[in-house]
Amino acid sequence: MTSFLHTIPLFVTVWAAQMVAYHGIGLWFYWLDATGRLQRFKTRPVERRPYLDILPRVLANQVFLLLPAMGLFQWLGLAFVGREHISLLTAALSLVGMSLGHDVVQYAFHRGVMHRPTLMNRLGHAVHHSTSASCSISACYMSGADFVAEIICPYLLPLALVGAGADVWFHIFVVTTGAFGGLYEHSGYDFSLALEKTGGEGIGARLARKMAPALSSRAHAEHHARGNVSFSDGFGSSSLCDTILKTRWDLVRARRRRSGEPATAGE
């Protein structure tokens, strides 16, 4: 397996792994919708736009934008180069750095650029908001400019900064977990409900209830519903910027009350 992977550029291997994870998990969520399985965890109505209507734009972004961008970063020596094996400590520190970097870069582009009233339609972020975040693969249903700003840059810029080398398994772990996070946030399912309802006062039950927020998909659902909250907050995110700047969905109302700002629609 490893010898085979050496015969093709690393960025191609990583991109292919991401496609398998993204579309495999996406089809699983689609199957859940189609069969009615796990409906007790479905918190939003099934997306009105059919899966096959969403898929072509998603594939176009992934093939014609993401793949060349990953290739460019490897060609420039910014990512997917260096040591073929990194230590667990290096991997752990790199994951922390990428998580924080992703949060900052996405927040800056998402709130500072894409949600500016004069740019929302011009740069096509309205395309993504035309969905209700209830079809998993709609995570990448967006304009080209939006895809570059909110998917490619938050992934590749922090990756270049942490310098995680060319460890194929590290990169595959990053893209597969990232794919799951985006798909889950846009799936309309919230598996944290099972933990929230854990009964009892034992250590296990209390721990389950404490862990529930980390498994919640509500933050991005609130963003799609209200538009002015949780710009980088969500499943798997550090929630750093939204917490510091008080734009996290569960902090906005209290912030507005304290500052005397008028409430907006949805609040």
C-alpha cells in the first residue's frame, strides 16, 4: 500500500481520500434521509433541493478548484512536502495549530468578506445560503469565490503554517475528519440529543451530558437560520473567534442586551 502511494503525488492521494470520505459519508446521510433511519435525530426538514441537483456544483468545486490548489501548494513547497513520518507529538501540535488557524481564517473571510451586504451576492455566498443546511453535501454547495475563501484557504493556509510534512496518514486523517465535520453540520442531524437526554446522576451520565455540546450541530444550523451568528463556530471547531467576539449563536442575545443593541430577526 505504502509503495503504491509513493508512485503518485501526495496531494492527489490526499484529495482522493477526501473525496472517498466526503461522498461516502454524504451518501450515508442521504440514505438516512431516504430511509427515515435515525429520524429522531433529524432536527431540520429534509433539504427541498434534490441531492442530484446539489452534487454537480459540489464536484466542480472539488475537482476544478480544490485539487489544483492542493497541487499548487505542493509544487510551491508550502504543503505536502518534508518528512514522510512525523511523531505523535508533532501530529497533535499540528492538529491544534490547524484547528486554531482554520477558525481564524474562516471567521475573517466568512464574517469580514462574505457577509458584507455589498458582497454577499456579488461573491456568491448567497448561493450557499440558498440551502437550509439539511443535506450533508451542501457543505460545498457554493460559488467558486466562496469555496476558495471558506474551504480552500482555511484548510491550506494553516496547513502551510504548521509545516506538518508529508506524512500521508496525518493528511488523510485531517481531510477525512474535516469532511465529516462539514457534512454533519449540513446534514440536519444532531446526535448530541442522545447525550443530552442521558438519565441518571452517575459519573457516566453526567459526563455524557457535559459532552453533548461538543457533538452538537446546532451552531451552523443557527447560522443558516439567522445569518448573523456562528461564523466559524461549529462541530469540531475551536470556536475561538466567535467566543472572543461574542458572535457565537448562544452569546449574541446577551451581548445585545448588555450593549443596548436592537435585536435582529430570529432573536
